[in-house]
Amino acid sequence: MTDDDLARALRRLDPAETPLDAPLPLDAERRLRQILDRPPVRRRRPALAWTSAAAAVVLILTIVTGVLWMPGSSASALTPKPLVYTAVPSGTGAAEVVADAQARLAAGDDGAAAERRSLSLGWYFSASPDGAEATVFRREWVDLRWNEDFSGSVVTTAAEATNADGDTVPNVDPAPGTVVGDVRYVRNQFRPLSPTPPEASPEAMRTLLTTATGATDTLDAGDAIVGVRSIQGEWTLDDAQQSALLDVVAASPGLRALGTTQDRLGREVVGLAGIPSSTANTEVTLLLSTETGRIVGFESALIAANTDLDLPAGSLTEYALWDAQDREGAPR
């Protein structure tokens, strides 16, 4: 995508429906993330790597207004330590892991319905565009809510930063519970991947993942996982929908079972990993609850060192955790 393409996407607002001071639509954010996900090019300044929808909002506003908020003082990047997995039993592969998760989903009796909301607890790495040292942001609650008329809001709240080993932040970061972002969408401004609750079928979910990733050929495992991340960022899916989504992930070439571990909220999970086609130096992972079978987490990590950002191999660049609404400090 060229700069002109991005500019057109940012201007694609209906003046009859949208006030001048309204926030930008998420389809523009999605296009921006596609640009940022391209393989890095050596430049004099470090590559800018924003990896959350909330961060994308900030960056788009930066493009429009020329203003970028960063913490008061820079701090060397320190990413959370990678999760340590216990190897799956011999003969157990990704297909068996997915089948076990689907069995748990089928046995679930919570009766939860699909909801036009995505609540996640995430950690995001960012790099200053002015050549300053990389900075670590505090963990954040990102609460997206939207309506049938495509209005909605994204409220970002600072979370505590002591749960994850290595998850430290500059002292100048806002206190837990501080609202650090509040973006409102007017009627017809939000652009969801699926305007209606996704059909609980592998065919419908494959179409949705293809839309989310822009894949034109085989949907590889890494791309499928990135697509799941996008869908989970807009919807809370019921068990049947998640099971259909896992059908597509299981059929994607390159999927690997990592084994079991505890996620950054202490829940037992099993990991499924793949490498996105657009970012060969990144491995992405889905975390499935061993108790419910639900998709409860996503992680992104570097395969090799990134010299531009001075990050060693294995450095975490993002994680997002779902089904965490019962946690202390979660938005209600």
C-alpha cells in the first residue's frame, strides 16, 4: 500500500454521518497494521513497531495531528520472558491438541452468546520514531464495544505490571486503573470484519480469516493465527464459533503444538504456533485453555534478533489475553 492509499483510507468518512472531530475507523487501523507488518527495511532510524489496535489508534492520530505521546523518559527495552512449555506427549500433534480443545468446547455449559465486545489484557512493545531508545508500555486493558449501527468505543486502561516476570515499566507510567485512551465511534463509522455474529462453520470462519489477513493463496498457520487475533479483537465468540475457528487453524499448513504452560494470568494453557507469511522473523502463538478449550491468548515473538530495535531472539513483542473479565481491575 502506498502513502496515497493510506491517505484515502483515512479520508473515507461520510461527512453526512461523521463529525469532523470523530475518531478514525478501524479499517484504516487495519490497513496501517498491514503496512507495519511488512518485513523491516534498514533505515537510519529504528523501525516503528506498534502491535495493538489501541496503539494503532495513537499512531494514526500521530499521522493526522503530528503529535505523539511517549513516556516522560526513555527506558531500555525489557520484554517479558518467554513462556516455558512442557512438551506434548509423543504422538500428540496440533490436530490432537485442537480435537481435545473442541471436545471441551462441546462439553461446555456456560451458554455464553456471541457479543459485540472484545476485552483483553495486553502488553505491547513500541519504539520511538525519533531515534530514542525503545520504550516499554505498561500492560493495558483494551475494551472494545460496538453496536449494530456500527457505533462504539475503545477504552484503554492501564493495568498492573507485576504479574509477568520481566514485565517492568518506567516509573512515569500511569497508575493502574488510569484511562489512557477513550476513542468513540459514531453511527456507521466502525468497520468490523463481520457485522453480524459469525456463522459457526469452518467455511464461514475460513472466509472471515481470509478477509482478516488478505490471504490470496493457502492460509498458512501463522496467517490463520494472526486472523484469529483480529477476530478476537472485535468479537467475544461463543464455544461453537471458537470450535469452528479452530477447525480452520488445525487445517492450516505449518501449525505446531508447543505443549502446555501457564499463561501470564496463571491459567493452564496449551500453545499452537505458526509463522506469518508477511513477517518471517516472527512466530505467533495461540493459547488454548486446558480447562475450557477456549482461545484465551495470543503471543508474538522474534525468531532472530532485531538489530534495529536492539532486541535479541525470542523477545516478546506482544501478548493479549482474553476471557479475563473476572480478574481484579478488569473493566466492567
